[in-house]
Amino acid sequence: MEIKNNRLSGDNVKPFVEAHAYDKKSIIKPDAIIIHYTAGASGAATVNLFKASSATTSAHFVVSEDGSITQMVDLNRRAYHAGTSSYGGRSGYNSFSIGIEISNPGYLQKIGGKYYTWWEAKKDNKTATPESKVFTGKHRNAVTTMTYWYKYTDEQIAAVKELCRTICKTFEIKEILGHEEIAPGRKCDPGPAFPLDALRDEIFAQSSTLSISDMFKNAISKSAASSLVVGKASVKLNFRQGPSSTAPLKSSPMAAGTYIYIIGQDSTKEWYNILHEITGWIDKEFIEQDNTDSEYDGELKTDNAMLYSDCKKSRRLVSDLKAGTKFNIIEQQENMFRIKAVVEGWACAKYITKEA
Ligand SMILES: [Zn+2]
């Protein structure tokens, strides 16, 4: 795939079809990609919907079930896909983002042991979704209680990945976000069936692969680091306090694609003892700040300190940080520091691929 003059071309790219509704006056310089699902029955149906003179919304791309891509708005034009949106202090994502709509029916309703798309659920004579197409998983947004989702095809996931990569080569893309992240109260697309975290890790890790050992340079001496084995989580990976699937979780699972250091193995060789870098918020009172010119900004004074997801302590990330853990301070609030620390724990070896 390649992009020239704001148009995509390549093997799996269909001819351009112009959307009806988009901003034909202003020129944009996109630095974000927003991923959506169409909540529709097919890619062709969505292309027709965006093309119709009754359309009020649009997106730059529609990705069909077979992985083929139809572009509908030039990449320097504002499409109408994000709506009221904000994230990380910015709002109005249509003005600086590229919208990718993946053809997918979205959440499924479970009725009498069977699963239905939102439109089938309304019918008297319902056609159920085959079980092989049902993805079960909780949504990242707490407001959404939906548990069943229509699976994306492998072709779609591969096509979206390649499309994002191609866009990143042409534009300076800072973020790839789900519609659910920029409009969390009202949107839940692309939902948990889409591997958004893995996609982000993969795309953004490519530019930072060289600094894997740098990531851990503050945890261990450089000479020790050079003899350690770097591994990568091949799936969303549980990080545990001990080498057993019943051992308590050490933190929220790490995303697929996360780099870790392997420092040992248990006797069954099924578990790796690993180092994993975690960022979170911690009470200032537990910290001894180091104002010398060392590589660390501080050290933990007490055992069992908690690391939280934010400075309001909404969610615990780690419950048992050990005294002596060294870290860097990234940001501070009145009583809390946001720190980056390397935490030791265990993970299942079969889900970790060793990096050469
Ligand atoms: Zn959307």
C-alpha cells in the first residue's frame, strides 16, 4: 500500500468512491487515527450509505470483511466520523484525524442462549449469529456492560494494521485511538473484539525497538542488562506474584507486544521470572527522593506500596511494590508522584517470545 496525493493505492484497495458529506472547504493536517466499527451488515452497504445524498456522516476509509479497503474522503479533508470528542486535552477530533470504519455489526444481544446483531434482535423472525463469530469480552469503558461482540475477520485486522502503518509513513501520527476512547460516554466502537492495544503497541514499538534495554536501564546496571534476555508478550499477558496460574495478579494484564526482561525460570520451565516496566501514581510519603545526579529520581521507603492508575486512586495497578524499588518521577501533583518503575513478577512462558 502507498499514499500519494492523499489517496491510497495497493493490492487490496478498491477504486475511490466519494462520500457525500465532508468538509469541502478546509484542509487538515492529520496527526491521529480513529478506529470505528460501522454497526452495519457489510462494507458495501456502508460505502453506499456514505455515498448517498442523504448521508450526514463519512469516514476516510471503509474496511470490508474480506480486508478490501475503499477510500471515500481525501486524507487532507475533514470527514465527519468522530462527532463530539475529546482525549488527552484535545477536542474535535474530525479536524485532525483520519477515520477508519471497519465493517462489523458491533455488540450482540444474547436472547435464549443465542446471539443476535442489533437489527436481528428487533425482528420477529430472528437469524442468530453463528457462535464462531461471537467474541466474549468486557469493554474498556465501565459505562458499557455489553459482553458479546461480533468478531472481526483476520483479513480486516491485517488490513487495518497495514493501513495504519502506511498512514504513519506519510503523516506524523501521534495517536491511534478508538472512537470509544474519544467519546467514551456515547460510543463503544471498535469494542473489545478489536485488538487496539496490540495494534498500537506494534505500530509505535517499531520506532522504539532500539531502546528496549534503555527501558530497563534504571532497574539494573548496564552490564547486567546486556546479559539479560528480552522477551515480548505475544498475547495480553497476566503478570503474577508467583509461578502459578493461581498466584495473585501483580498488576493489570500487560498488552500484547509489551517488552519485558526474562530474569529466570521456575523448575517446570513453564513460567518466566520477568521484569516489567509499569507507570502509575504513588503517594509521595512512601518515597525517598534522590536529588543527586544518579540515574534514578527516587526509591521506595516501605514495602507493599500501591501504584494507582491516576492521582485520584481510581484503580490499583500494583499492590506490593517492595522497599528499595528505584524509579523515575514523570510528573507530580500535590500528594502524588507519577512514576515509572520496573517491577519483578512471573508470567506464563508460552506466551512470551524471546527476542533475538
Ligand atoms: Zn465510531
